Amino acid sequence: AKVYNIGNWGADLFSINKKGNVCVHPTPNSKYSIDLKVLVDDLIKRKIKPPILLRFMNILEGRIASISRVFKNAIHENNYPAKYQTFYPIKVNQQRQVVEAIANFGKKHGLGLEVGSKPELVAAISMSAGNKLPIICNGYKDTEFIETVLYATRVGYDITIVVEKLFELERIIEVSKRTGIIPKLGIRVKLSSKGIGKWSTSGGEDAKFGLRISEIMAAIESLKQNGLVDCVKLLHFHVGSQITKIDKIKNALIEGARIYVEMRRLGVNLEYLDIGGGLGVDYDGSKSSYFSSVNYSLEEYANDVIYQVKNICDEAGVPCPNIISESGRATVAHYSVLVTNVLNNNTQTLMPDFEHILADNAKLSPTVRKLVDIYKSIDRHSLREDYHDTIQLIQESVSLFNLGYLNMNERAHAEWVYSKIIRKINSIVEKLKPIPDELQNFQLSLRQTYFTNFSLFQSIPDSWAIDQLFPIVPIQRLDEKPDVLTSIADITCDSDGEITSFVGENGRTKALPLHKIDVGEDYYIGFFLIGAYQEILGDMHNLFGDTNAVHITFNKKTNYKIDTVITGDATWESLKYVQYDASEILKRVRNNLETDVSLQKVSIEESSHFLELLDRTLQSYTYFGE
Ligand code: PLP
């Protein structure tokens, strides 16, 4: 199981039990666990079909508690004279049931919600209604947005509206004057410090959002003139998601804290410093990769935030602000796992067996004969030379076929011996340490495609869009050596729907070792750390819809409890997104068939059986069934 590196990316939430199944722990290193394979078997018995998105609510609660706890400890250790508050940016996953759970868990930690659009604002207001959660509004805002926020403030909501652009400030001043409502304001600054990795352009001079220093000066002036400067309570910056190096975070903190101090000196009574998101997730456990891992822990992050801000405020003799962070990815990445079945692709029994050509090579074409000779003689001393010759001969077989000198049967022979040679080389190479560089890549020619019941575009779109790594692990048979090197192909009709980069023992690898699947065996793989952004960024390529989702909590008596089942899209629902109506479809097809039936082209029985099948397809899950 070391090949999947679980110990390094799993945050002590995932392990392997004696049965060789993956287990999920409700809290890091807990002695309690849920066996994923048992859980999935039980769900299938309940007719909940894969792909199934499993949401482990204890993990979600635990992550919120951990982030609050590390800040509490850092505040205590540094004698920090103010508070910390976490705001969940709902863009990371806006699903009602998820936000509802976060709002409920978060209440005791003083959690708030961060929104970036009108629909998100409405969602947050509805979630905040009973819980009285504070809300921060980032993103561009039109007059309707601003007016809604101001009236929400008037009727008792705690909403801070963050100015991203100067033109927004003009609108806010205008609406405030017109309605007589005093807003609670924040200002987002465009830091010159940048993050690192895929999202580094969220920071720096050319960032999309925020005010430059000169614009902040203008904003303060304008607010003073309009008597609203005392409404500015919060300074915000965000230098990008998944910041992988702690020094980038420190630089941003120092610059942000300096701006806070200077704004206080200019007479702005700021109370909060909102350091945005960016707290990274270790997706591959390497602690070193460019954007899949992070070189710091939660504790180090919190300590640095508190220490740097205190240092700068103390030096300037300015009161320390309350700290807010908007950590999305780090809050939700761990809690969901997508489990699905590999479609049984054991086609070995269908493959022709050319074993006889090894014994009798007299009638073989010269190219195939040379390949057979290599296969028979290859050993660790001739490895490199034989490998080069094999590559050349297989290319030669294609050229000869194209020129008409090799027939289909002979080309199949060449292909067959080639794969035998590659397997033989692999068995020799596996024993060599270190493996010669040029032989490392050859293993790719051994890679088999495992077709898997999911859509990459729906469930892990970042894997396609930005080559993001997500750990993929079989949930069973981990007490057996996985001896097939695979790539994972989804069921969309798109060649891009294939994963060829994986988390391996020593960082990124180009093949995922999985087990040979027996005929009739149900073999499941899990996609881990997919809780952040994936669900909402996912799209409906080929009309594969939302997957089934199940909320699970750990239970000491029954091991687990199913809290919520959210049924994935049926075919009719996917079609509805693109404006088809199920009953219209059936009506149209029935009318057409009636004409054919009346002309006796089609029998009544066949026509009604087809309509029945069509109706059943409309009602069924968009993914593969039996
Ligand atoms: N806050 C703002 C303003 C953002 O734009 C984002 C996302 O990029 C976040 C918070 C969440 O960032 P993360 O998921 O890295 O914590």
C-alpha cells in the first residue's frame, strides 16, 4: 500500500485495515474507523449505485475545529490581544446540505460565510437566518447587490461589504445616501506580494481584484468627505489559492499588516484583517511539488499569521486587529471521496494466443523472427541493447505493413511478441536498483487502460483543466501487490477524459498500479481529497449528471449512520438542463412510431417495448448500471 503514499497525504484520516480495505477515521489517528469497502457494499445493497460521492461529516467538522484550534493556540502562545474567526468561502462548495452542515458545526467556533456573487449572497443570507452567521461579500457588485446588502444590514444581518473597485465605492456611497443606511465596509488591497503556483495571479500588481495603494488613499479621502470613513472596519487581501510555500504567505502577511498599520495611522478605525484563502492542501504528500503539495503545516500557518501581524503592530504601536481567514480548500478538501467501479475489462480470454510461434519460427517474417529471438535471449546484460532493437523492430513492422510486405496476421504476431518482451523486460527491471533512466519510461508501454464508471469532467474537473493531482486508491485488496500498471479512463466520449498522472510513492507517476480484476469481480477505486471546488466546477460533458451523494457520520454503536442521500441526476434531469422535456420526448417518438406501426413497418409489440425502454432510460442514472 506504500505505492499510494496514503501515510503522507492522508492527514491521518485514511488507513488500511487487516482485510486490506481502505478505512476512514472520523478524526486524525482515531482508533475508530469506517471500512470503505463495507460501506460501499452496504450502499449498493440499498440500491445506491456508483459513482457515489461519500461525504464524511465528522471530517468536515474536524477540519473546522482544527483550523480554529491552531489559531486559538497561536493566539495563546503569542499573547495576541485579539481574536480569530474563520469564514467559509461558499464558492468552494455551495451545496445547501454542505453549507448547512458547515454553518451548524461552525456556530460554536464563530464561523462566518464569504460570498462573491448575488446567488451566493442569497444562499448565505438564507443559511445565516437562524444561525446569525456574519457574512463577508467579496467580488464585483452592482447596485442591486449593494442595496440588498444594505437592507440586510438594516434588518439585522451582520454583513461586511468589501470594496474591490473604486467605482463600487461610488455606488455604495450613493445607495447609502439614498437609503439612509450606514454600511459595514471592508477594503480589498492589491498586494505587490504574489503567491505561487497556478493561482499566483490572484496577487501582485496586475491582480484582477483589489485597490492599489493610491486608490486606497483616494477611497479614504472620498469616505472622509462623505462622512463614512468610520464604517470601514476590515482590510482584506487574497494572494491566491493553494499557496505551496510558507515564505510567500509570510511576505503577503508582512505587506498586508503594514498596510493595516498605515491605514490606522490615516484615521481608519480598522478592526479586522482578513487574510483571504490560500491555506494549501497536501494532495500528493511530497511536501515539495510546485502546486500539489505544501511545505508547511496548519500549526505553522497559524503561528506565522499571528506572529507576523503582532510583530508589525507592536513595532508601530497600533492595536492588533482581529484576524479573519477565508480558508476554503483546506476546510473541505478532505471530507469527500468519490467511489466508483472499474468496468470489468478482463478481455484476456478473447485475445488470440500465438504461443506456437515461439516454438516454430521457420515460417515467420524476418521481423517477427528477430523479435522472437530477442524474447528468448534477453537477460539483464543485454537489456538495453535488446530494448533499443525491440523498439526499432516494432516500428519496422508498422512500416512493412503499410508498404504491403506484412499481412494482418504477421503484424498481430509482432504486436504479441512485443508485449511479451516488454513484460519480460519489466520483470528484469523491477529487480534492478536504480532503474536506468531511459528504461523508466518504457514501463508506460505496459500501461493498461482501466475504464471506470465516472466522468472526469463532472467529478474532478481540475484534473483535466489544470492537471491537478488527486490521490486515487483501490479501496480493497490492499494486502495484495497491485501488479497492473494502469491509466484511468472515464466513460465520456472524450480522449481528454483519461488520467495519466498519479500520486506515487516518490511523487508524481505516470501509471497507477492496480490489481488484475477477476471475471465477475466488483473492483472499486476511490478518488480522494476532492471536497474543494470539484463539485461546482464540474460540468455535464456528454450529459453525465451529478453523482449520487451520501452524507455519513461515524457512530460508536452502528459504526456509521447515513444522514442524507442525495440522488444523482436521472437522464431526464440531465436532458432538462439542455431544455429537453421527458414527456415531450416520449410523445414525439410515440407519434413517429404510430405512423410506422400503421404502415406495418414496425409491430405494435416492438414499438411499445422500445417506448418502455426509452422511458426506463429517462428515469435511470446517467452512469453505467449493470
Ligand atoms: N477568498 C477569496 C477572495 C478567494 O478568491 C478564494 C479563492 O480563491 C478564497 C477565499 C478561498 O481560497 P482557498 O480555497 O485557497 O482557501
